[in-house]
Amino acid sequence: MGKTTSDVRKRAQQVANQNKKKKKEKQGFKEYFKGVKLEMKKVVWPTKHEMKTYTITVLLTCAAFALAFWAIDTGVLAALKGLLGISM
């Protein structure tokens, strides 16, 4: 069966819409990075002193948690060994 004029018009319209979407995507991609650049200019970055303070705080917190988990693990292991009479 042959295609009718209305079928051809519908297909042409679909192709045109797809092309518009592709153009919008490209413009959207550019606009996205323009927005990112604009927002990055608004960021208040920490000073060197603040960065040093934050870094030390994070490292000390990690060390404290590591020590706490080690102590808990050792305690639980010792309790289980005592309860179950296991020697390792």
C-alpha cells in the first residue's frame, strides 16, 4: 500500500520535531555550563587557614572513630572468647 499525503506530512512533522529537540538539547547543554560557571562565581571558598582547620578536624575525627571501632571490636572479641572458651 502506498503512503498517503497525510502520512508523509505526519512523518515530516515528526522529523522536524526531533531536529528541534536536538537543537534544544545542544542549547540546553551550553546553557547548563553557563549556569554552572555563574554559580561557581557565587561560591565563597574557604581560606587557607579554614581549610587547614577543616582538614585537621576531619583527620582527628577519623582517627577517633577508628580507635573507637577498634576498641569495641577488641572488647566484643574478648567477650566472645571468654563466653565460648575459644582460643585463637
